[in-house]
Amino acid sequence: CFQPSLFHHLSIVCFYVQLCETHTCVSSLQSDYHFEYTECDVLGSRWRVAVPNKADTCTGLPDPVKGTQCTFSCNEGEYLDMQSQQCQKCAAGTYSLGTSVAFDEWDSLPSGFVTHGVITNEGYDQTDCSKLVFTGDYIASNTDECTATLSYAVNLKQPGTLSFEYFYPDNSIYFEFFVQNDQCQSTDSNSRWMRISENSWSKYTVELNKGNNVLYWRTIAYSLQSSAVKPVLLRNIQISGVAYTSECFHCKPGTHSANPGSARCTPCPADTYSNKGATTCRECEEDKYAVIGSASCKPRPACTSSDYFYTHTPCDSEGKTQLMYKWIEPKICTETVEGALKLPASGERQTCPPCNPGFFVSNSSSCEPCPSGSFSNGTVCTECPAGTEPVVGFEYKWWNTMPANMKSSLLSFVMAAWEVAGEYIYTTPGDQDTDYLMLTLSVPGYRLPQSMVKDAERSELSRITFVFETICTADCELYFLAGYNQWNNDVVERWNGRNHKQSYSYLIQSNSTVSFTWTFKRTEEYGMRNYSADVAKIYSIVITNAIGGVATKCRRCALTSVKAGSACVLCPPGHYMVNGTGACQKCPPNTFIRTDQPVGEAACIRCGPNTKTNKAYTACLSDCMLDVRTSKGGRLHYDFSPLANVTSVHSSPRFTNKGLRYFHRFNLGLCGTEGRMPASCVDNVTESGREVKGYVCQSTVVPSDIRSQSLVSSQPFLIGDSLIGVTTETKLGNISSPKWFPAAVGLPDVIFYYRSSDATQACKQGRSATVRMRCDPAVTTKDHIMLPSNCSEGTCDGCTFHFLWQSQHACPLCTKNHYREIVSACIQGIQRTTYVWQHPVQCYGGQPLPAQKVSACVTLDFWLKFGVSTGAVAAVLLISLICYFWKKTRKLQYKYSRLMMTSGGRECELPTADSCAIMEGEDAEDDLMDLTKKSFFTKIKSFSRERTSDGFDSVPLKSSSSQTEIFVIGPKM
């Protein structure tokens, strides 16, 4: 910090008083000392003291006297005479700013300024790299990859201001300015970053507080390309608020002040020069020349074709224009020496080129814009038919006069840098080969046609397309810059050397893009018109949907409704207009409307797999839910909702040619419903805050240790702004996803396909991206995203980007088919059923694993007892059945025996009515029943007694006529 002592000057006096005590001193003369003021006290008072110029001058010094008040100051053109303490006018040839100091000479570093620079790449010692370039009129910053600082300390006696001019053309350098007080407190960080210069020097002014102020100009350069970085230029630093100036400054060479009391010096006119402190400018000799503000004259060279240019006059009433030749100003060549070229004769009449589309030829033969609601092809305006609206914009392809919204400028001088030439506009030779020849096109804003207002998310806001050519023998450069409001002017594209006639298109995504600049520089080598033949040509420029533009055609209004009073008859969402009829026809299901072709069935574009159209029928969305049919006929259900939030992934570190580390950051918004905020990438280098939004975007990130912000993000662009489809196929349309290392067996990857309409010179069809979702239940983090190993920046061709996202949320939802049950043995009447996942586990979420189930059961001992008891009962029942059927058999045998006996041995003869076997009134059933009532052993005993010794049974028979008992002897049955 800048911390001066309160009694600095008094300390100097005391120091010399001590020297006098030890040295022999002589009397002092007035030339041996000078006057200075002490520091102001709390009352605003100070003393004037004499300070010796030599150490041995100690006697005869004037006594201190009371000085002027601290608020005292002199006006511009005056200085404070310390002897009389009165303001005096500066002499001729000098100047004074009064209470200000100015620095406009940069042949070397002015007194009081300090420079410091350190390399910003990581892993290296900080090496001094302060390499400032002094050109006399300005100072140029270092373009190496380092942090370069220019500082100046000043003590203000009253509140003042600081102003300086700078030229900041390249966004590869961060440029900041800030002020610190004696407590090392800096200015607000939000206002310290300088805005990009559009096409000329910019002036910056800031208020300064009373007291100590340390001013810092800091640049931080980094280069991601092989081309050179353009330095920041600084000049005309002026500080007001100082107490006084005790002397006047001499005018620098090339300037003069003719009158006393001048506040500034006047530059010498062309063909004149002056030395330092001049009061007048001297004329150059006839064979010499000098530009404005020159300190010397140079010999005039012979005129060549590089010293003049041609242009066209406006069309006259006959539709003719004149070809005019003009010398480049200031004219430095001579036509009188041998071999010099004369200026070609002007005035050749030529037919005027047609008017540009959207204009018509007026009665004065000039081109005028068509009225609102009409269009033209450059001849006659025609009103748009009913049901259509004019498509407004700018289309310049004929160059008779410079359009009203375009201007050309030369950074060094106020002169035209581009001139019209009928079929093209070209760069004039200029003054120096290092001059920046600028052409600026201003646009007040952009507005979609009314039929596309509600489709703004899918429609192009605007697009600029131009056809150009560069013809160069040196290392020329052509830059195309886009200006974003008043704070930013970024380099969009650059071309080096010779470039054949070609077209370039740039998509405008923000209404803050208010200007476009084409800058041509012939060479980096300093020289005067050595490469004047090198030229850049622009043949045509087309901008769509520009506010204040003219109409080149009319289009049918068919997609959405418009405000009241519109002449358009529009179709409702999801409908298209039938060609030639104006009738509205509904699009097939799950399609969206193609905004660039709202007429005809071709406007209905079918949504990709597993996507659905939004409510406005302008895009296809995914609700993060997905059903996939497996090869075995089953279905897998996915829910990517936990991964729907915007996720970031960084590429591996990259290094510039100078060793500065940087990397690319990708923001992914996988899926989501309507109204979900997409991924966005922002440029936080300047206050413009340029932002792009889509599903996938990229920005360049520089490590935060090179500046005070936590993260430095720049150069954002879109990779995917529309979802093409979600599928397990490795190719969709013309987008292919690389087959990375094999996935789990039987479980395919789910791939999201995206596309962006942001076309560039390298990617003429726009960019695209694939996000491959891979199931990995072991990955619990939601942002485990990988880039291709062979393409560490996410892409191998710069147009198609690939990502691999591994997560447990990328697994299908669990169902009952993903687990099995294990039944335990019956222990003490309890049986347990446990559910476990099938291995390997290939699901997540969904149906949870069922809890263990406990049920009652019967043990083996019970069943053994039950079996024995059942067997015993079955055995008893079997024996009973055997006895029963045995009894029935005996009965049948007995009846059969009686029948046989009564038949008398004759076959087929029935017995007589009277039976001799059973008497009347007897019943054989009774005997059988009687036998059944006896015990088994009794029956056996009974049968043994009735059996005769010869083995025959004896059966008592009764006759029907008498009671004679007859025994029939027969063999045993």
C-alpha cells in the first residue's frame, strides 16, 4: 500500500540539520535549495520550507513561512510559484493542467509508474514477464500467458477524477482496472472489468476519493489457439484532484502551444513538424511529408496503385453512377518523380446496380425501403396477400452506397476503411499496414414473425450470413465480432491468410446482440503501405428477423394465434396449413410442427422413440420414464427422474502453448417435462453475462487462481438444444453412439440423442450429442459421467460429443422377477420365508424387496404319530371288511347247497314246492344270525362237532308231512 509519512518534508529538513552538525557548511545560494510544502495538519494548514539540493548546503536557508491553505489550487495553464506562492501563467511552448496531471507520452515508462508480471501457469515458479511495449502515443500490454500489472500511486488533496482511453479488442485477455486506498480496500469487483472495445478507443472515467489512491491496470492473457493474442492499448491518462503543480510541462514533439497559459498542446497539421517545447510548427520541404502530429518529415515516395482507391457516386436520375478515384488521405506520395503513377481519370458513367431486396427505385433513382406490409425483389414493392406476413430483415448484395446502418472506420485516423464497389464492399489501402480496418453493422434488435412468437423456444431468433473473400500476400487476418449490448464484443470467428470466396453463417440467440464488426488487418509487421494490395471483400450480408428491416418475401401465418388486428388467419397448435387452400389440417399424433416449413404435411415431424410432443407442438420431450422390451419378450421400466437436474462434468486439463492450464465444462440437462429449466452456460468474464440454454452446452473454464472470481467461464456454446429420441439402439438418424466397453450381460445401455441447430464453419449441420446411460448399482453418486478415453474433450471431430453416465438410477426399476424366495425348515412349529435379489443385481428402486415372512408349520414327529394311528385304523377296518365278506360267502354257499340238493341232480329242473332241506317255518337266516352271535372260537367248535368221522356234514331236515327227522349225508362242501 501507498503510505507516505505525515511529516515527510520536515524529516528531510531535520536530516540535513544533523548533517550540518558534523560537516563544515558554506552559505547557500537560491539555486542550492528548493521549496516544498509540509503535510497538511488537521486544520488544513501547512508550511513552506526550503530543502537543500546538496548535502553540504546547510546555512543561509530561508526560514519556514506559513504556506497557502491545503485547498488552494491553480487554474489550467498556470503553475504555483513557490517563491511568491502565487499562480503564474505557463510560458509559450509549455502547458499545465492546474490541479491535474496527464500522461500522454509513452516513449518510456513515466515516473511514478510501476510494472510487475508473473507467469500464471501452474507448476512453475513465478517468473517476471513484464514486457510492455511503448509506441510513443500509447502503451501496449503483454500478450504472453502471464498476469501483467501497471500501477501508479497518487495522493489527492481533494476529491478528483481519473480518465483514460483504452482499446481492448480480444477476449483472450482479461482486462481489469481498480483502485485501492491506503487500507488496501479495492473498488467494487462488479465494475472493475473493462468492456470489449467495439471498433475504436473507449474512454473510462472514475471518481477518486481524497487521500491516497493506488491505481491498478491488470491484464491476464491466455491463448487457446495458435494465433497471436491482441494486446490491450492504453493512453491519455489524466488525474485531477492534486494540490498544485509547481512547474509547467513542455509540449511533446509534434505539438505546440503558441500562447502563454495553455492548458494543452495542439498537434501540428499535416506536412508540418515540431520539436519538444515548440511554440510553432515548421513546414516540410516540398519533397517531404509529415502526418498530423509528426516530430519530423519524411521523403515522399513515388505514387503507386496502393496510394489511391475507387468508389461510386450515388445513382442519378438516369440510373447512372460515376466511377471515382481518390488519393488516400493523407497523401504522402508524389506524382512528379520518374515512374510515379497519376491518379486515373474519374467520371466514367456506369449503370447503377439494382436495389437490394426489400427496396425499390424512387423517382430520384435512389433506393428506398418498401412500406410496412409489403415486400420486393429490388424493383417494385408488392403488398403481402391475406393470410401472410412480411419476413423482415436485411439483405445486402448490391453496393452502390453504404447502407444507413453500416459505417466503416480506421482505428488510427478518421477516414473510410471500407468502400463500396458495386458487387462487393472492400477494404481501402489505409495508412499503415498494421491498421485495423473496421466495418460495423448496427441492429436495433430482433423479433420473430407473429406466427412464430409462441414457438420461440424452437424458432431461430435470427441468423446472419455473409459471403466474403480475402486476397493476401502477407499474414493478414479477418475477424468477425458480435457485440453484446454495451459491455461485450466477442470474436466469433477469424480467418488467416488467403481465403477463397465462401459463406459463413452465425446463429443469433439473444436480443442483446446489437452490432457486428468485420475487422481486417494486413500484417503484424509495422510498415507503411507495403501490403496495400492485400484486400478483404464482402459480397453479401443477410440478417433475418431484424427490427427495422425490410421484407424480401411473405410467409403464411399458420402456427399460432396473433394479437388482435392481425391479418393472419392462423391454425391452432398441432395443425398445418394445406398448400394452396389455407385450410388447417391436424398433424398425426405425437408430432411437432416444423417452424421453418409451416405449410404442407411435411411440417409435421414425428417425435423420436420414447418422446412425446409438448403442448405447443414445437418440440419433443421426455418425462424421464422409459419402457424397454427385452429380447425374451419382457419389459424393463426406467425412471431417470433422480438424474433430471442439471449436472456438470469437466474434461481433463488442457494446456496452452505457454503452459496455462484450462479445461472444458459440460452442463447436462438429461430430461424433464415442460417448464423445466434447461442446462445453461454463461460467460462471466464481462458484465454482459452472455448465456446459452439447452440440454447440453459447453464453456471454457480457466482456474480461478488467476483472478479474484471463484470460477472463470467463457466462450459458451450449445451442443444440444433439442431431444431427438431415447432408445437402446446405437444409431438414431445420422447420429451414432460409440460402443464403449461392454455393458452388463443381458442389460443394454439407454442412449439419449440430442441435436443443436447452432451451425458453425466446422459443423455446418450443427452439433449433436449422445448420453449413454449405464446401469451400475454400485455407483451411488448422481454425477459419475465419463468422456471417451480416446477423445478427452468429449468429441473426436468437434461436432459430435459423447458421454457415458454410470449410476444406480440408470438401472431399470425392480419388479418381482428380480428377486427369489428361500423357504427354511420347520423348526418348533415355525417356518420362515426369506426374499433375496437375483445375482447380479440389475435393478434399482421400483418394487422393494419383501420383508421376511413367518408362518406356522407341523413337525415330523406329529406326522409319524399321525401315520401310525391312521395305519392302525385302516388295518382294523380291513379285517372287519374281510370278516364281513367271509360271512356273506358262507351264506351264499349254504343257499347254493340247498338249491343243489332240491334239484335232485337234474340239471335245469327247479325243485318242488315242498322242501326237504328246510322245514316250513324255519329260516336259514336265523341259523346264520345265530352263528354270527357266537364267538369265533365257539363257531369253530360247533363246526367240528357237526362234522362226522368220515368227513361229511350232517344237516337236520324236516319233512313237510311229518316231524320225522331225516339226516342227509353228503360230502363236505
